[in-house]
Amino acid sequence: MLRLGNISLDVPFYQAPLSGYTDRAMRVLAHKYGAPLTYTGVILAKIALHKKAFNRLFFQPGDDEGLVGAQILGGDPDVMAEAASAFVNVGFGLIDLNFACPAPKVLRRQSGGYLLKDPETAIKIVRFVRSSVSCPLTIKLRAGFDKSQESMDKFWQICKGAIAEGVDALVIHGRSVKELYRNKGDWEVLSEAKSRFPQTTIIGSGDLMDAETIVERLKSSGLDGVIIARGAIGNPWIFNETRALWKGRPKPEIPQLTEQGEVYLKHYEMIAETRPMLKSVRYFRKFAVGYSKHHPQRKLVQADLIAAKSRDEIYAAVKKWYGVG
């Protein structure tokens, strides 16, 4: 069980917020295949200030998504607080504050991972948001802006300050902002966070690409839980696989090709509901790599799926390799 404020999850893992991926389609499938909680991709907090645009967006959670949280990004405490309240009012059950994003354009705006250099602003954001919402509140951090001692001191200052302001969990990725996705994530610093703050829920992130690794990290790190990010792209089955291993059951067999194809097409059709055909096809290509990994002819399948330029060509490729569509 994983406790996040007044919410208890029946397993100690859930789907991570993942920019450009965890839209409604990915959330629906993750929920269907065992994720107890899913998140939006990162959403700019300032969009809450533009009511017409906010109301037109398609990110409001549906009943078929289960419990959904919203991750928001920004550097202004007042705007972040207003955004958090707005997202809760449209149906999101949790709020996650992004103090981790390493994208250069985000850093230039003094948001995301930049806030690891500015503990005072980061803690102020937590304070303002905590006062604006009563739902569970978490923060996503990386292990410092860089590997310097000064950076780590600021990281620990933010952790301590956020806990004092009433955050319900720290979600920590074991790389610094500067590392991007290079090197392996440092899970020792995550375990250190749990040692320093034993009464606080500490959730780990980084390099969790399969059920076996997820369960091993849960058992060896001493953390309260983990989030599953890139390992769930094109692989919604990872949640049921992890459930089985965590509860001592055998890992389920790889889904039959027909099921793989049906899920692939369902994922595409949900994306196509909110995008024109050409945009939906281009957007969906990035999921092809993950889905094709389960196929015995992975490289050939991946090539055909990525080469598809229309809905008909997607269906033709799925029919060819999976026998459905």
C-alpha cells in the first residue's frame, strides 16, 4: 500500500507524469492494465489564467481513467496556487509540482529544474499551493541541479522546507538536472532521502523499464514507492506485470499478438479523437517503438509502424503483423 495524503493506493507504484506522452489515451490504458493512479503530462500553470483556453482543453479526466493527478509547472507562486485550485475544480485528485524538468526552454523561464537553484522560491510555491488545495500534494525533484555540494545542499533545503510546508510526498529522480538522461540514476541518494526524512513518503524514479527492476528497486531501496515513466510507453501491461511480481505471483505471459494489435489501435483511435488525422499519425509514431518490443519481428514491425502516414496505413501495418484491424 502507498499512502499519499488522504489517498491510499493498493500497490506502491503508479504511472508517472511524462511530458508529451501521458495524455488521456495513455492514462486510460494504464488504468485498464493495473495502474492505481495516473498523471497528466506537465501542464503550464499559466494556462489556468486563460479561462477560455483552459475550458477548451481535452485534459479533464474521464471516468474510464480512474484516479488522475495533474502535474503543473511554473515559477510564480501565485499562479501555481491558482492553477492547482483550477485543476482540482475540474476533477483532478492530486497535484504534483514539477521542480525537475531539464528542458532548456523551461530552465530559461526559471521553472522546472531551475527551481532547484532557488530554494526560497521553490518552498514558497509549495506553501502557496498547499494553502490553495486540500487534496494530496507532491513535488517532483531531481537530485540537485548539478553534482556540486552547493547544489546538493539546496536540494536538501528544498526537501526539508517542502516537508515543513505540508507536502504529502517527495518524488525524486536520481539524476541531476544537468545530467538529463545520461548515466544511471543514483538510487543511493533516494535511499538517503528516506533515511533523512523517515516520516515522509519518498517515491523514487529513474530507469524503471521492466517489472523485475521495479520490484527489485522497491525491495532494495527502502523507499515507500516508485513511479513508472518511460517503461510504460507503448507498454501498458507493465502495471499488471509489476502487480503480479510484487504480490508473489508469476509474471503474466507476453500478450498474444492479437491483443497487442487491438491495444495499439485503441490507443491510436483515442489520440485521433482530439487531433486531425495527419497530426494524430505523426504524434502516435513515438509509441511504436514501445509496442513493437513485444513482437518477435520487432525491428520489421517497428519500421512499418513508423513508416505509416495515414490511418489506413496504420491499420494495414497492424493487420500485417498482428492479424487484427
